[in-house]
Amino acid sequence: MAIEEAKQTNEISFFGAVLAVGRSKDLSLWVKEFDSLTESFQMAILQLIYDRDETQYVELARRKTTEANPEIRKRALRALTRIGLEEDWQLYTPYLEEETSWVEQMLALRFLENVAPQEALVYILPFVGSRSWWVRTAAFDALLACGGLEQLALVAKDHPDRYAKQKATERLAKEMKQHVVI
């Protein structure tokens, strides 16, 4: 059985594991054995949960957001960006700290963009000045979703980072242009 093979410490790559697991229409047996599988297979399952929009496995994704292994954690966070619910937004707040990787920061901001809770603004605002282009872009998308044009205007007016002010001004102009009716 393929699942028994996936428990061995063999050298199957992530892509090989995606192909092996991807043949299964139903991931439930794989999910049941998740913790005893090799890292490649765990990452493959989380990837397929994301790809297939498998909302019934949201608890597994939530649980793995605190995984010690950063690759498993990132894939769980990514899966939640698609299948998570609005109440999951607080699972992302630990990843909105300077010490976390830019990928985790970006994923957290992407999730906040999709759920748009007003309370998330305090977590988003520090990242409009991030050194990472990916994080800044995600922060501006989340800021617009959560705080609207008003928050963009505040950043454009008052933010200490010159680039953040410039980006906010550009984004505000673009958004305002889309709202003009001729």
C-alpha cells in the first residue's frame, strides 16, 4: 500500500509525493496517517488540500500552523489562505512579527486580505514599510481590504517610510480612478 511506503524514510521528493498522493481522489486515508508520514508526503498532502480546496481538512491545516518544521508550517498557512474561515485570522498573527520569514509574513497578509477583519489593521500597518517587495505588496492589498481607502490615505499622508508613502499614494490614485464614473 502506498501509505505504508510513505511512512518509510525513503528519498521520495516533494514532487514525487504530490504525484503519488495526487492519484487518490479521497485524501482521508492520507490525512488519517499524516503524522506518521515522511516530510515530503506531509507537504504533498497540505499542497493538495490547498490545490483541491479541501475544506473538510481545515483542522489539520490549523493544527500544522504551529509545526516546528518551517516547510510544513508554510504549507499549512498557505492551505488556510484558501480553506480557512474568517475566525482563523488570529492563527496568523504570530507570523506578523519581524522575526518570521518573509514567506510566512506574506501568507499571513494574504489571508488577512481575504477575510478583512477591521481588528487586523494593527498587524498589517507595520508591513507597509517592509524591506520585502512581496510583503509590502501583500500588506497594501490587506490594508485596502481591511481599512479601505481611508487607511491608504493615512499611510500616504503620515507614514515615516518614504517608499510606503509613495506606494500608498500610487495605490490610492489607482483605486480612486476605478471609482470615478464618467
